[in-house]
Amino acid sequence: AGLGPKPQAERMFALMDRFLSNDPVSLQKDILDHVEYTVARSRFSFDDFEAYQALAHSVRDRLIERWHDTQQYFKRKDPKRLYFLSLEFLMGRSLSNSVINLGIRDQCADALSQLGFEYEVLAEQEGDAALGNGGLARLSACQMDSLATLDYPAWGYGLRYQYGLFRQVILDGFQHEQPDYWLNFGNPWEIERVHVSYPVKFYGTVEEETLNGKSCKVWLPGETVEAVAYDNPIPGYGTRNTINLRLWAAKPDGQYDMESYNTGDYINAVVNRQRAETISCVLYPDDRSYQGKELRLKQHYFFVSASLQDIIRRFKDGHNNFDDFPEKVALQLNDTHPSLAVVEVMRVLVDEEHLGWDQAWNIVCRIFSFTTHTVLPEALEKIPVDLLGSLLPRHLQIIYDINFNFMEELKKRIGLDFNRLSQMSIVEEGAVKSIRMANLSIVCSHTVNGVSRMHSELLKTRVFKDFYELWPHKFQYKTNGVTQRRWIVVSNPSLCALISKWLGTEAWIRDIDLLIGLQEFAADADLHQEWKMVRKVNKMRLAEYIEAMSGVKVSLDAMFDVQIKRIHEYKRQLLNILSIIHRYDCIKNMEKTQRRKVVPRVCIVGGKAAPGYEVAKKIIKLCHAVAEKINNDADVGDLLKLIFVPDYNVSVAELVIPGADLSQHISTAGHEASGTGCMKFLMNGCLLLATADGSTVEIIEEIGEENMFLFGAKVHEVPALREKSSDHKAPLQFSHVVRMVRDGHFGFKDYFKSLCDGVEGDSDFYLLGSDFASYLEAQAAADKAFVDQEKWTQMSILSTAGSGRFSSDRTIEDYAETTWGIEPCKCPS
Ligand code: CBF
């Protein structure tokens, strides 16, 4: 009483100051509204895909609400923020993950069932967002989930490729690549921000000018492209916090376009449009080696420039002194792909903000941290100087200046040791003068992280030995982790329910250390019963998928033995296939009575080969050729089957991993930086057959070697084995199976010849021959353990119980504390 009418803004807030309700009735109303107004179908007639779209939009509304609240809260609190720069994110499906993190899965399922739809069926309608190649890209997605869940004030930045990772189609056993038209039916999970766009410049010249009596450099670019933002809300679990993944798409610069249209040059305007859009068109399908393409470099700079303009704009909105920048901003370089960012920050601070070089350099050295994901020297990116100089002339000058200062400092520290100086230089002299992006990143970052303890040791003692000796304090490691939300709660709901039942709480979904509580029940007969039942249901789901996809019926009593990952020689899928041939050959040569003792196996292999990687493609073909023989051999029947799962991606992994009994992580020791697939299997209670490589070494410490099947040369033994004369390396069984391939037992004799040549004699770089005997022993041990199902179940429970250390929550907390210096900023509910 007595109060006049509320001001309009206040009235509006009052109206809006309630969140969308999450009960089934409200959800149902929202879904029907979206059917009618967003999808524009009649609410009396819509199909599964349209129902999925309407459901997705209803979930998206809820995400947007939280996104707004979180961003406003961050703005008000102004904490130090982390910006995670990555050229790759393998997000997979968003619906299933969002409804779990928002806590509305069951309500959605209820709402849909009353409308006559099944939630699971609709979830299957969504395609994967595959904006990345493999481990590195999926790791980025897991880390985003943890950053949101742990309430860190963080944003991810990446590229919105119009075509994600190619679709793998198998024809006659050969891999063919097809474009991934993932945006063809729209993407309800992104918000296009037409008003958030920045010009990105390329080419041109650099001129010297005088400003306020001081000489300065001015870059006069030759081409400008516009970067437009697409925001992808990332919800945390058990929190209102919803962070942002901002992806950039390239569009033509408006002005140039208009000019062409106005002068009637319609064709040129269209060509120009396409030229600009090409930048964010395709994801390079090779995560191992630098493509040597200008377009790839253009992608890198396009992404870096747009992200930094956005970050600096946000900083300036509230701050006017760049000396405060390191207090407010942490920039994470996810591998070397975004490393031009260090040069771009120098350019902006010196050329545009007119800070002195030393002041700018001091800022740069305090904001960047770098994580490398490889041990393979050939995977460290190098960019030809000519290419860089033509595309980004001012950046090349800055790199030279950074390198000059670094070399001068280095000479003071180590003297005129030219060998070392040239190895550590950012500029590599030689036939093709190049910029070493890893050296650039190390010189400019305050921290260099490896992705497992073993990886870090290899970096310190081999790959970056000189840098470690110079700056030991910069080197750290954060063993990778994966999110239990996606890899247990979403993909294995029955295991999730079982764990919560036995732990008496769901708290482990946010506090993974609680999983260790399962150890106490590892021998409990009731838990064994229930555990086996869950595993059987998951195997049934996988068996149905296998039959639908390949026509092969598999026995649920068999051991499901899985190796799914990118196809690479060092990951040794070939070792697996050769041992399957050995198993087949043994069965064929057995008496009927002996065969009764054979443990039946379904061997499942899946993965993509980079399109230009011939050896990997041959491995895929060999797998199919062997499968063809074995699966059609009635004499062997259910004792052995070999299945290749085509088009391996995140959603296929979600189906395969929970149904696996055994999984293989068998890289030659010293080659896998970390590996994250092993962690997903471990969490799901699948036993590991592995070499002591990457993060497996730490898994051994957590669950004990008695709970897994280890084999193969240790990392310190590898160099000597490579030296050893070929006669001593491979056992007879190995030569025998290779001979079977050579002799055309599986057809395609000529085609497989080079594969066989590559693993025999001195060519066996990845040591398939010398590890073969111990690999077969580990396989035999797995068979033996599988016969004793109680023992196997106990090992399985202990695997899940011991997997807590491999949650990305642990990795992210460690990064936050020891690398980025950021703290949680929890938006009130
Ligand atoms: O760190 C994440 C993963 O990255 C890779 O996939 C990569 O692309 N460099 C490595 O090969 C993995 O070992 C690592 O787990």
C-alpha cells in the first residue's frame, strides 16, 4: 500500500524472476510449445526426430537461464578467469549429458512417455558433435564438464568447423571417408551471436610509423575475415553454474562484400564469401603431423585472434590497466595449435595498446600455460618461415624479436654452446627454415605440463631436456582424467544406480574419491550377483548393436575383448590382430576335447585411420579380412569372433565401453603420452590388458598389477631392444602368423606385404615381435581369470573402486591450484 507503480524494469524482473519449472507437466508443455512454434509441426502429429528437436529446445531454454545467471555472477564478482584455448573439442551428444547435469532426466522421460515417446529413442536421434580427432579433443570436452561442475570461472574457445571429423564408411573392408554434415539439420545446442563478431586480418605489409615521437610498427593487412561467435552452454552437475564454449565461424568481411555487390561484381562477392568461410570449414583429420598447409595456419590464427579480441574486450570492460591482466586472466594452450596466441598478445599490447616491449613481455610470461600431449618429436608442429611471413608478417617479426632476446639470455646462461643454442632456438635453420611452435610455447609460458607422470619424465629427459635443465621450475604434470558424469552416469545408468546403492549415496558423482568405498564389498556375494547382472545387460545391448550393424550373432558367454581408439602403428592394433590369427590357428589345430577348454572370445576393434595414413588403412583392411575368415568358419563357431565397429565416435564408445569385459591398451612403451580410453574402461569395471605406458603406470599403482594383465617391454628397455639383432626378437609363433598373412591365408597377399615387412627383422620399430610372447602370456592369463567368474567380478569391482584418481575433476582441481591460480565462483541457486 502506498507504493506507486513499479518502474517497468522492476516489473519485468518480477515477471521473470522464476526459473522454468522442471516437473514433467511443465516440461511437457514446453516440449509441445517447441513442437508448434520452433519446429513448426502440428502438436498432433510429429515424429521422433521432431520430438527430439522440441525436447532439445526445452532443455536448451533451461541451459540458457543458467548460462545468463552464471555469466552475470562472474561479471559481478570479477574473479580471475581461465580461458581454455583448444582447436579441438569432441563433445559427442549434448542431450543425454545436459539432462543428467541439470538433474531432469527422469522428468523428461516421464513427460515424453505421456506423449507417447521414449526418451532413449529420442536421445538416439542426435548426431555427435565431432570437432576433434581423438584423445586430446575428448579430454578437452571432459575438462569443460569438470570446470563447470567445480564452479570455476572458465570459458573454452574453439573453432566451429562446418564439417567435423570425417565419417568412416567401410566398403569391402577398406576405409572410405565421407564428410560429416553435422549441421545439416540445425544444432539446437548452440546460440548464434551475430552481434559478437571480430575482424581477423591476414597478409599485407608492415610499415614503420612515428607516434608521439616514438617509432612503431603498423601492420597493413591485405585481407580481412569476420569471426562470428557461437556459444555452447556447458552445464555443471549439481550446481547452477553453466559455463561457455565459444566457437568461431568465419564469414566474409561485410564491407568488402558490399563493395563487390555495389559494383555489380556478384560472382566475385560469392567467391569471396566462400574463400572466407573455408577457414572454418573442415577439421584437419590428422592429429599427428603438421599438414604444411596455409589453411591450417589460417585456422590457427583466425581462432587465436578472435578469441583474444573477445578476451581483451571483456577485460577492458572494467579494467584500464594491463598490469592487472595476469591477475584476471589465465590462458591455457591446449597443445601447440593455439600457440600463436603468445605472439598475438605481444602484438596487441605493443602495437595497439602501445605498451613498451618489456612491460608487454612481462605480462605475456605470467598469463600463459602450455600442455603438450605427445611424446613423438615428429608431432611437434613446425611452421615454414616463408609461409608465416607471408600470412602474418608482423607476427614473424615479433617471433624473431622474442627469439633474439631468448638467445641472448641463453648465451649468458650456457655460453656459446652453439649446438644447444640451435636446438633450443625457436627458429630452426635448415633446408626449410621453420618456427618451432613447441619451443615458442615453452619460452613464453610460465608452466609446461605433461599429461601423465611418465610423459613428464620423457619430456624432462628426452623431448625437452635442454629446456628442463634451463627452467626446471616450469615443468609439471597433470595426469589426465575423464568425467564420471559422461562415462558412468550417462553411458552406464545401471552401474551408476548400483554404485549409488552400495555406497548409500550419489555423492560420488561429484566427489569421485568416494568410489574407493566399493573396495569394502569387493568379495560380497550379493554385490557380485548384482554386478554380474549389470554387466550382462550391457553386454546384451552391445551384442544387439553388433548383430544389427554386422549381422554377426555373438554369444553373451564369450569374453568381450575390446580395442577402440585411433588406428596408429604405435597403438599396435596389428599386434592384436596377429594374436587373433594365432588364437584362430590354435583352435583350428586342436582336438575336439581340447576345444572345450577354450574361453570363447568376441574381439572388437574400432577406430579411424587418418585419410593419408596408408599403414593404418591397411591395418583396417587386414582386420576385415581376418574377420571374414573367422566369422564364416562354422568349425570355430562361437569360440572366436572378430568384429570391426565402423565409424567409432563418442556415442559408439558410450555403448561399447560398458559392455566390455577386457580392453586393450597395448602401445609400445614410451609412445602414449597418457591415454584416456583406459580410464573410461576402468571406471566401468572392465579389466585392462596393457603395457606399462602413459597413465597405465599410475593405474597399476591404484589398483595393483594383480588386478590387470600386464605385458611387454618397459620404457627403459625399448632402446636396447631396438638395437638388438632381429634374429633374437620374435618368437616362432610370431613368424608363423606373419607367414600366414604373407602366404595369402586372408587374401590380398600383395596388399598386405608391406604390413608384414614392417614388423619383421630390423623394421619392427614398434616391437611387435619382441613383445609377442609376453602378450600371448597376458592373453592366457586373462582367459584363465575369466573362467573363475567370482575372481573376475572381484577384479572388476576393484577396478571401478580404484578409478577415482582418473576423474577429470582431480586433474582440473590440480590445474586450478598449481597452474592457473583460479578459484571456484559458485553462482547462487
Ligand atoms: O592428452 C590427451 C591425449 O592426447 C593424445 O590423444 C594426442 O592427441 N596427442 C595422446 O596421444 C594421448 O596419449 C593423450 O591421452
